[in-house]
Amino acid sequence: MSGFSQHSLPLVASRQRVVFLIITLVMAVYGIWQSGLEVWQQALLSLAVFAMAGWEWRFAARLPVAMRWREQFWWLGQGQGRWQVITPVRVWMMPWVIVLDYRDELLRQRSLLLFRDSLQGDDWRRLQVRLRYQKL
């Protein structure tokens, strides 16, 4: 696959994602217990929040290991040489996070949450520029 190297970005596990998940979990549980609901309702809602956090934690372990693009075509690397074709639909960017909404090969709507520490500095900037100026 020649021609990919200049547009291939390796992704690494993000510590910021872990911190974000933990802070969100703590805030949600704190809000539930400060809500004035009955104790059994607070316990039930807290269990639901912990279940959702566990699902997100499991999902985070299956994040892509790389991104590639060439012209209007995008791929997400799933590891072991497997690549999934995606179609970016919408992007939301801040200096520390990128949320990329895309459609996969089966036309399912998906989202990819990338924190700044998922990529090296130049790669982060390159991805931001590419997403900002590509017509979605």
C-alpha cells in the first residue's frame, strides 16, 4: 500500500480519556446522591451509571490503532493488519479533543473520541487541518 505513509497516523491509549471517564463518573454519582431522591432510587441510578461506565471502559479497549486517509477515502486500523473503510459525516474539534462522527462499511453511525494525547503533536495538528478543510 504505497502512498499511505505520509497520511497514516498511529493512535495510542489516552490517559486523558481515562481521567475524563473517571471525572464524569464521579460527577454523575455525586449528582445522583445530591438529588434528594429516595435512597433506593439513588442506588439504582448509581448502578446504572456504573454499568454505563463499565460498557464505555470495555469499548475504549477496542479503539482503533491507526487512521489513514487518501483524498476523500478514510480507514481505521483495527490491529493485526485489518482496516475498516469509514466515511466521515461530521466533526467537532476543540484544542484538546476531536469527536469524529462517521459511517462504517455497514452504514452504521459511529463516533470516535480522540484526545490530544492519542497522537503525537505533529500528527494531532495534521489531523485537525485535514478535518477542518475537508468537505464533510
